[in-house]
Amino acid sequence: MGNPGATLSAYRDMQSQARSILEAAKHGPLQSLTAREMDMREQPMTIYPRPRRVRAWVRFGPESVRVDAKLVRSTPLAAGIEFRAEDQTFRCWVWGNAVQLSDEEP
């Protein structure tokens, strides 16, 4: 039936991350790369029908926070990610080196 202690720990981690995201969001809007920065006219884009779990650095105004996210799109330079905090879903583009694939399978 699994490990109830591990499940509780994962739930607490998720709650803590949501609080961190919402606190960072008070400092400014979620930053996202522009089409110009990503060279969208020249770079191919991949859309993932089955998003991969990742850890990524995002920035709300001057505040940065590392989040558990889903990789939903990418270019050779950037990653399009989405992540949640409570009932809010956030989406943004970040540089590819700000993203690390998670060890967990989706």
C-alpha cells in the first residue's frame, strides 16, 4: 500500500513549494522569455504530448524560486513549462539551462 510517511512528506513538500511560489508572486509578475530572446522565427519548437517532470528556476519580479514543473514545449535554447500553486496554474518560458529533468517518471 506504499509508504504513508513518504506520501505525507511529499504532500508537505508540495504545500511548502506552493507557499514559496505564492510568496514570490507578491514581488512581481512571473517573468518569461520573449519570442525575440528565444529566436522563435528561426528555432524549431517541440510540443510534448506527454509532458516530462522537471525542476526549474523561475522568477517573479526580482524573486527567484525553484519549482516542480512540467516541460510542455521546448526550443534548442528554451523550455516552456507549467507549474501549480494551490488553484493557480503558471506558464512561462525559461532558458534551457534553468531546467533539470526530474528522476521521477510522470
